[in-house]
Amino acid sequence: MKLAGSKIIAFFVLVLLAGTAVAAPGDPYTWRDSTWDYRSEDSVDIAAEVSVPKVAGVASLTLVAYGAAYWLVFHKGWWDDEESHFHFENDFDYALNLDKFGHFAAGVVLGESFYEGYRWAGASEFNAYLFAGLSAMMTHIAIDVKDGYSPEWGFSICDVLSGTLGGFLPMAERYVPLFKYIDLKWSYWINTKAYYRQSDTGIFTDDYVNQTFWVSFKPYRLMPSGASAYYPSWLAIAAGLSIDEKVFTKEPHPRRELYLALDYDFEAFRPQSRLARTLVKYLNYFKLPAPTIQVYPEFHWYLLYPIKF
């Protein structure tokens, strides 16, 4: 009872703080409000003239990153083991398909990273987004071709498609108006060791029971100006999807979990420099701890989910 009372008090304190941090009438718009294409840079920031030394630098850094990924992730899997014949695999039953969201998130990381590299090397904004998405796609194809020779896995077309869509998400956020109103986010916290107890590799990217994937909605941007002036511009509402530990304990009837949560839109703090916008861009992919309600398959509420206490 004492812990529950503390949670309730803390929750109302957060609500009160949110209510005081409103955007006053006449406040300047955020860069996304004013131009909506918040990702674009002024022409003086980066000249659209390809630099061969910078392209070589991007290629070198990419090779180093791929090498690190091999030693930190892939060689812990099957890649150093005996191969089988190449085959396809439609793994629709694995992790209740939450792994498709994981491949999507990996594509986002690749897309954003390649975009920054290509843009720095002098590619135009559109070409940088386009080639970043294609690079993410080729990376996923290469990984799944290798998995196609795995004795346990296989080449998964759905995995490649998920990663490719993630790789093009940065481009969509730049050019598709829908993404003025939503963000796609990810959270991770080890609340159960179920995955690690049955895994020989222990790679956190496969620990789907402790991961949650979110769609975050920005009410401030949907409100008429009269109402938005009195709503905290940084306060968003998120819906999340996860799975329970039965997926890895092999208990019967594993289930998906649905969550509703408060969220933070860091774009609302009006950073203007390109460095600040880039930092916010990456930060807004992470769903930070906040008051959360689990609505399915059972009702629970957490003060700072994904931390469960």
C-alpha cells in the first residue's frame, strides 16, 4: 500500500509539472511547426558537392562498423558454425513477430547513420536519404543471405522488407507530412532473464520480451491554436507493443502486451542549430521512462515503464 501511495503521489506531481510547462500564446514555433521540414539544413550548412576523401572516410568507417558488428553480434550466433545449403525461411511464429519490429528498428539506425555520412560527404539532401535507405536494404540483404546458409535460420524476405522500410523511415520523416504528428520509438529494460536463460548467445537485440516498440502521438500539433497555447508542447501520448516471457520459457499461450503511456517530444524544446537538431532526432527514437498503463492482456500501471517496480 505504501508503494502504491508513493506512485500515485508521484504521478500527480508529474501531471502538475506538465500543466505548468505550457507554451504561452505568442511563443515562437518549433522548427517543425514553422517549416515542417525540420530535418532540412540551410544551404550554407553543408555544400552539396561530393568530396572524394570524405566518401573514402565514410566507406572506411562503414567497414569498421561492420567489423565491430561481426565481433560483437554475429559471430556469437551461428556464423562461425557449419553451414547448410541455402534456403528460405518464413519465421512468422518467432517472438510473435515482434522481431519484425526489431529489424525495422535496425534499419532506422542504419538509415540515419548512412544519411549523416552521405550528407557529410557532400551528397544532396534527397540523394543522401535515398542512398541511405538503399544502403540499409543492401545491408539487410547481405545479412539474410548469410543466414540463408544457417542450419537453423534461413533467408527471410519479411526480415529484409522490415529492415528496408526502417532504412527509408528517415526519408519518410523528411517528406511525408504524417510524420509531423507521430514518432516511432523503442524502449528496453531487463525486467526478466527469460531470454538469457535459454539463449546460448545472449545478444540483447534478440531479447524481445524486454523490448517495447511505440507509436508516439503529438496532441499539441493536432490541436487548434487556441487550445495548443495551453497544452504542454512536449507532452505526447504513446501506444506500445511487447510480448510476455512465455515466448522464451516455452509455457503455453504466450501473449502480446499492449501499453498506453505518457511520452516526451524533445523537438518541442526548440533547438535550432544543426547539431542540436541531430541530437534531438536521435533522442526522439527512444521512449524514455514515463507513467504507463498496460491495457492487455492484464491491467497494470507503472510509474516509470519500461522499468517495472
